[in-house]
Amino acid sequence: MLNSRITQYYLQSLLAHHERGVFLVLFLDNQHRVIRHQEMFAGTISSVVVHPREIVLTALKENAAAIILAYNHPSSKDEPSHADCLITKQVVNACLLLGTRVLDHLVIGRGE
């Protein structure tokens, strides 16, 4: 089972060094063990276009019971933007239809 502090450090190690926006998903089993992680989308220094459909398709392929969403903010801000909140709602709603839980959406700033 994932510990929130360990998950935060793990995601920081995967995302903090990127100079452009990257949207990553952790795919988890029923006991919230990591099946795998995947960088799903990449963008610019200020934005990433995220397609909830692709996240749902990959969750189905991986037989994931739950997922954790993570996005880096290359500008160092670790606060979610309005767009971050909207895309999280879209992914949560899409996953609800399939019985896949979205456990969290973390925003990773450089060193934050």
C-alpha cells in the first residue's frame, strides 16, 4: 500500500527535473500497489494537453483498480491551476464509470 510521503518523493524524483510540463499517471492494483507509472502527456513550459480518454484506456489495459495523477509545474509553483482542477474532475468522472478510483492528483514544483 502506498504511503503518501513516499508517493510524493517518488513523484518528485520522476517529475521535478523536467523543464517542460509532463502529466504522469500511477496505475495501482486493489491493494494500491504500483502496477506501473507512465508519462502520458508532455507539453510546454506552461501547459500540457491531457486527454482523459487515454488515461481511462490505459487504466483498463493495466487492469488498474485505482490511479494517481501527477503533473509538474516547471515554473516551480506547486499550487494546482484552475485547468488542473478541471482536468482532474474530468478524469475522475470518466474513471467513475469504470469503477477505477482516482486517489489523488499531485502538482510537483521544482523542489516543492
